[in-house]
Amino acid sequence: MSSQFGDEGAVAVVALDSARAPDLSGEVGIDSDEVVGSGARIILIEQYRHPLHRRLWELPAGLLDIEGEPAQVAAARELTEETGYAAARWSVLLDVATSPGFTEETVRIYLATELTEVGRPDGEHEEADLRVVRVPLSVAVAAVLAGRIVNVMAVAGILAADAVLRGSAVLREQPDGAIASRGVDSRGVNSRGVNSRGADVGGAEFRDADRGGDHPWTVHRGPGAPAAPPLDGSAPR
């Protein structure tokens, strides 16, 4: 069974508002003391989800359902439409396959910082009933681990953003525009399967060629089934 939205994919946004914007330019992020000092707060929305018959805490998000619209542009649009904020800085945080056992949907999650309140347009349909809040990122992390935030995109995005800010993970090397212009995919891999450090990571099997590096992973349409991307340090049992 495949999702009717599988071919388009979707985007979500970890939007961080802070009294002092964290410096994300370094390879190892910033240390935990600086994170605490920055007062980083994440913007979440509360939205009713009929399959669960309850409201959930989620990230601003939406489908890539406008033909030709780049993923980052879609993410910026969704952020404003759902929260009333715009962001000056955007980074690719991670991609997730929401439930690959039965749907094709993949989601690109962005980290957005340097926020400005620009006003939220009148919502329609389910967006008309959204509640927007700002909470400390540390509170959101605790809520994930306590089972109070269960939406898969929110769980992944919150934990990934916390890891980046604490210096235990790094953001992807290229912003989306550079990815598209330099012919590399969302992992910094060019058409020969070589990343920016000169390592061969699998070639065409893992390229986002169909999306020009600006969208999450797409469904493999060629023959056979490519192996999962290699993991550093992995060893057979």
C-alpha cells in the first residue's frame, strides 16, 4: 500500500527562536553551556489528528504538492502559514521515511533560525484550529522521551536539533541552493557517488537525482532493490 502523497513528499520545520541566536556555522555546533545561554525555544503547533481522535504536538509541516516548488521554499511557506513566523537562516536537518512499511512518504526536516514574526494568514480547514506555542527546546526533548510528543517528524526533528546544538551531531555541509547548483545530493554526494571528503558512498543507488538534491529521498523506480546506504563503523555479526 502506498501513500497518495508519496511522489511529492513533505517538509517540516524545527523553528528555533532564541534571545541570542546560536552559532551553527562551526563543524561541531556549540557547547551545551552556550545552548542553555542562548535560551533556544522551539515553535510547536497543536493539531487535531482524526485517526488518533486527539490533538498532537507537531512541527510546522506540509506536503510538497505545488509543482516546481523547491522544498525549502515550501518549508518557509508552511512556517509562515501555520505559525506566522519567517526565518532568515535555513539548514537541512534530516530526512525521514515516516512509515516505510506501508507508505512511500518521505519528509525533509529543516532547521530554521533568526525568526521574525510576520503575522499568520487566516487559516483554512484544519489550519484554522491550530494552536501555536513556544517552549524551551529542553522541555520539548523531555516531552519526547516522556511520550508526550509522539508525532514521528516532531520526535526526529526535536532530538536531531538538540544533538546539533549540543555539538554531538553536525548539520549537512551544503545549503539546498548549493546542493542544487553543484550537482550533489542531500548528503553532499555527487553523480559519481563521491562525497565532499572524497569518499565513495555508493554512487547512483543513493542519489537524489530525480529531485536535484532539494527533496527528501524518493522511491527507487529502477530494477532491483538497492542496499541501504553504508554506515561508518558497521560490521557483520
